[in-house]
Amino acid sequence: RDRLDFYYFQGEAKYFESRVEKHGSTVLRINVPPGPFMARDPRVVAVLDAKSFPVLFDVDKVEKKNLFTGTYMPSTSLTGGFRVCSYLDPSEPTHTKVKQLLFSLLASRKDAVIPAFRSHFSSLLATVESQLVLGGKSNFNMLNDFTSFEFIADAYFGVLPSASDLGTTGPTKAAKWLIFQLHPLVTFGLPLILEEPLLHTVLLPPIFVSGDYKALYKYFYAAATKALDMAESLGLNRDEACHNLLFATVFNSYGGLKVMLPGILGRIAEAGEKFHQRLAAEVRIAVADAGGKVTIEALEKMELTKSAVWEALRLEPPVKFQYGRAKADMNIESHDAVFAVKKGEMLFGYQPCATKDPRVFGSTAREFVGDRFVGEGSKLLQYVYWSNGRETESPSVDNKQCPGKNLVVLVGRLLVVEMFLRYDTFAADVGVDLLGPKVEFTGVTKATSGPGAV
């Protein structure tokens, strides 16, 4: 019954919210899907408020080994036979090496991010305008799937997937591979009688996606030569390093952008024209002061833009579930009580419950407030957890916080900048896609002032 509530009768958000209401507590023992036969034990201690949730980030208290997807783990056949970094605990030596590799890669390519993003997403918006002229609508998610795949590979490695043997098939192959890992946690809208036995009972056989994975691996092995050289200097096997780079780029980065960018765009679309005017003014002034260029220094001056991106990430985190296994008996505190947890118990957090905590964010906790984190509001950033850590903290080899945390926020800001250099305002229909929001442009108003004016 729990599983049916989660997937069909209630949906994931209502599933957790209804149990908090029923038991009068934000820390409680519940079952989480998928359960048998994919996961031996579905029982978890759920931490569903802003105060209890951060225990999941404390690697002194919780172990993170093989818990990236929670109570089940996809076959390592999907990752070349290796347990990649997301499934490693920081205590494991390979975790340190792989995360250091990712830090080194990001540092070596930092100057490529802004020009790559502007090039790829300028083309995307040109396509949006063409589609609006032809049909009156333009599906951002569909365009973003291809554009984000090209952009992130270009930014990381300087080699376009579309110019390799992958051609234009990269996003499709990546999506199939992602589905084989995430299908236990999602519903595709099929009839219950089909979905339950096909998607929520046993793991899909990796053999059906092995050809797609090999094609992706071939691209990464050729494109990431410099990064693989760095990996060997860190003591990593070249093959293992390549599988980790593929996972970090396709699952973590590309998979994140597939959810995050529509989430940001959708929230800003719904915020309305007056908010758009404020963003446009800020963006254009900062870019004009930078000589008409989009620079890191200009982006740092855009307080409202930064706040809007953080607010969207608060409401629409790319990864909603976090897990950890108690290393020892401990007490967990909510706002109202203290709870005893035994060594070995699985801890689980549904992030949207924690980041919409009214005890922290007040009566507007469930609403998009674009300037929430401006000025004194920046003190609330410690309660923004999208990166598997506090927004006020930094990723390191010793924790499980996203190594690309700062890059992700940068990319979100760049999307806002690109939009409001080009448009005064825009309109879109916002709905729900497989993994997150779905955004369909219905109109744009070209910029009448500033660097993007026509």
C-alpha cells in the first residue's frame, strides 16, 4: 500500500507530508520505495525538517557507502563494473582520488564555462524564437536535453559530442542509461498493472543498454584525454577514471541540468513581468559596467539573480532524496523533540520537506520569493541543501557535497542572464515532466534596452 501511495495514489510529496501530519512528527519511521524485490529492507528513519535533515551530511555520524540511490543499488554493470564516486564513502581511498580529479578538471576548465554556455544557449533561444513564430509554442525541455549535453561536454572537455561518432544520439543514449538506474523511483504514467511488474519490482537488465553505454564510454575515453592523464598522476586506473568521468558528466551534471534549468526557468516564468523587469535591469547594468561582457565579476554583482537561482534550487532541488546509515547509536533533534536511532539504521531525507520548512522560511515557505536571499536574507542560505550540503559550506574530498556546487549555481545564473539580456519578459506554461518541471514557451518580448536590445 505504501508503494502504491508513493507512485500513484498520493505522489511522492503528499506521501511524506501526509505521514508527517498523521504522526505529528517530522522525524518518523516509514517505508520508502521501491522495496522488494529490488531492496531487501524498505524501512528508514525519515528526517523531514530543516533541523534534523543536516545529519545526512555529517560523515562522522553516517556512512554513505552504496547509498546514492537509497535502499537499492543499480548493477555495477551499468558503470563498467566499478563502484563510481557517488557510491563511495569518503573513508574509501578511491573517493579521495576521484573527487580530487573532478576538482582538478573543474579548475582546469573554469575559463571555458561562460563562453561555452553563451554559445550553446544563445543558439537554443534562437530556436525558441523560430518555433514561436512557426507554432506559437516551444518546448524548452526538449531543446535543453540536447543543448545541455553539448554544453557540459564542451565545457568539461572541449570536444562536442555531436562532432564525434556519437553524432546527435548522445542525449538519447544518456537518457536510456539514466532510466535503467532511476526507474525504481519514478512513474512513467503507464497503467499501474504494467508499471508495477515492469519498473518497480525487479531491476531492468543492463544488457539492454550496454551498447549505448559503450558508445558513451568511447566518446569520453577519446575526449577526456587530458583529464585521464590527470587521473593517472593521482594514482587512478585510466579505465576506472573514465567510467567515473562519464558518470559525473552524464548522471550528475547532465542529469542535474535536465531538471535544474527547467526548474529555474519555470519558477521565474511564474514570477511575472514585474519581477522580470527587476532582473533585466540588474543584469543589464552589471553587464554594461563590465564593458558589455558577461564575466564572473559581473555575475557576482547580480544579487537578485543569485537569490532567484538559490530560491529555485530550494524549491526544485535536482536530487530530492538523500540517505545515510548510522555509524553508531545517536540522537537526532527536530524542532520539537529528540529521537534515538540505532547503529546500522538507514536514515532518509526528502529534501523538499526540509527546504520548505515553515519554521525556517515562514508563511511563504512553499512560495517562490525571488529576493528571499538578498541582504539580510542571505542568512537563510544555510538552509538551502540542494548540493548534499549547506549552501554556506564547500565541497571537499572529505565530504559528499557536490564537487560542481559552484559551477551549478554559476550555470543557473548564466541562464537568467542570457534570458534577460535577450528579453524584457517572457511567458511560459509550466507543468510536470518525468523527473521535474516541464516548461513550454508561449511568448517572448525582445529587449528594448541594454546590451541585448534590438
